[in-house]
Amino acid sequence: MAFWTRQICIWCLSVKTNSVASSVQRLSKTRRTWTQLHELSVLSFLGADDSFLKNGLKVYGSASLGNRLQSTSSSNGQIFSSESNLLSPVNHYQHQAEVIPTSEEKTFYEDWDDTLPSSALDEISEEEAVQIVAEPPLPLSSFTLRDYVDRSETLSKLVLLGVDLSKVEKRPNAAQLLLRLDFEKDIRKILLFLKDVGVEDNQLGPFLTQNPYILTVDMEALETRVAYLKSKKFGKEAIARMISRAPFLLSFSVERLDNRLGFFQKELGLSVQKTRDLVISLPRLLTGSLEPIKENWQVCQVELGFRRNEIQQIICKIPKILTANKRKLTETFDYLHNVMGIPHHILTHFPQVFNSKLLRVKERHMFLAFLGRAQYDPAQHSYISLDKLVFMPDEVFCTEVAKASVKDFEKFLKTL
């Protein structure tokens, strides 16, 4: 009888021990499950709405954890009522779940309360409404690029570079062109190329202001045109000068540039070196219309009476005569040759007089004629050269050429 009693006790103790072990294992799983749920909840509140942040977050850790542990405790009441030491961890976690959040957690919650964005439905005061500045919408179409500068990185950088957008927008399709371009992808490489060929930094803005269309030219074509100029014995400094002073030069194809150089060499009868010097002095001869050049050439020959070699000497010294206003050119020649009596060969040696103001020439000649000193014949002792007549300041002209005072000259001008 004692034997069976001892076996029954052993069996009951084994069942109780196994039950306790199973309960502890379920408790461990429950705790891990709660930990995972708590981590997921912390992640999920970052994307939750404002009401959850303000109301649910502060009590979520304590109330939710306590309810779950109480549920676990009620379903396993017999096991937890045991005097075993295995119950102490459960009581420890249950006690932690009921603790009030620390000061750091309170600060975290308060920071979230302070930075909550206002809702579009919240009412605001009139003072706050007045302070709201609404950014104007981007116009679908405009007559000026000014409306797009603040929104376009390309336009903003071009303005900083010195490009005058008010002038660019007046050129056909130039404004639409700039709006379609990307500064880093389309423009930077052109700027670096221009710097490599010798265009100064302070000239890049004015260059693009005059010729924004170069931004669409293929890099290979630009390199080919520069290589052509080098093949024609233009030096690096000369090429840089020509490109800077004639921004459309690189927009011309090699064939067109070659035809222009051939025109000056054949039609005007200039040598290779004189042709090179001519376009270096006035590179826009290569990019402008040829009609004014042909017309002025005929005017010098037919109307003004210069010989071919005299015209060649004049245009080599003053290339602008080829593009000068026809009316001004003829009026200046008429006064110099027919009124002052200056022959062609003297005008050929001093063609700079054609660039001066005709009124200045008239005033000084009439003053010299009044004083009896208007002598323009180099063979005479009182000869006065055209450069002294035109280019000296009034003080020097009066004292050295006219042999009079500035006041006398001013009084004479009042009588005219």
C-alpha cells in the first residue's frame, strides 16, 4: 500500500512540474510576442494621424501591456498562484508595465506636441492670415523671362554669369531655347569650350547675350571651326579676339567662313596677310552682310573717285569704312575734298578723318579759315595735318594749331 501511495505522489508531482514548465514556456512566448507587437506599434505611430500621437501614444505602453499581462494571468491563474520562484519575472514585467513614463519620454512626447503641423481645417486669426504669402503660380505663357528666373536654375545661373535676359528675349525663339536647356548638361560644356579658346570670364555673359543660339551648336562642329581658323594661320590670341568681338563667328560653318575670306581676298584684291589682318581688326566682317561692303566699295570707286590701290590702303587702316553709313561717308568726303580742298592722296594717308564727327571738322576748319591759318598742303610752311585738325583736344588745338585762346574759339562758335 505504501508503494502505490509513493508512486501516486511522484506522478502528481511530475504532472504539476510539467504544467509549471509549460506555463512558463507560454509566458515566455507571450512576452516575446508582446515585445514584437510593441516594436511594431512604435514603428507604426510614426505614420499615424495626429489624434493617435496626442492621445494614444502616452498611455499605449502602460495600459496595453497591463491588459495583455492580466489576460495571460487570468488564463493561467492556478499556475501563477504557486509559490514557485518562476513567478518573479512575470511580476517584474507586470510591475514595469504600470510604471509612469520617464522624464526623457515626457520630453519626447512634448516635442511631438510642439511640432505637430496645423490642419488645413484649423481656424486662424486675421493677423496670421495677413502674414501668409502665397507664391504666385508659374505662368503658362509670358512675354518676359523675368517671370521664370526664380523657378529656373538655368536662367538664374545665366543671370549671375552676366547674361542680359531682357535682350535675349527679344531675339527670335531665344527665350524658348533657354527654358528648354539644362545648365549642367547643355550649357556648362559650351562655357568651358569658350574659355579654352580664349574668351575671358567677364566676356561670357555679353557673348551669350548676343548669341544664345551657340548653346545648340554641336561641340564637334565648334571644334572643327576653330581648327579651320588655326589652319588659316590665325594665332590663338587672334582667334580669341575674333570670337569675343564677333560672337556669331562660331555659328558659321567652315564653308561659309572660307567663302567670306575668299571674298575679301579676291573681290577686294587683298593679299593673304592683309586679308588676315583685316578680319582680325574687324571680325564682324566675316559675320555681317556682304551687301553694305560691296556698296561702300563701289561708292569709294565711283562716287568718291578713289583708285583701287587707294581703297585697299584705306580699308586696311580703317576697316569700318566698309560698313560705314553711306550718307555720312559721302558727306564727309564732300566737305573734306570739295570745301577744304584736300586731295585724294592726302585722304588716303589720313583715312581716320572719316571716323570723326563732321561737325567737329567744320567748326575747326571755319575757325582756322577765320584766322587765316587753314592750310592743308604739305608743301606749305604753315601746313596743318588732318590728325592735328581732328584729334587734338580743344585746348591743344587752340594753343598749338590755331595760336589762339579757348575763349576766342568759344566766342567764334557762338557767332555761327
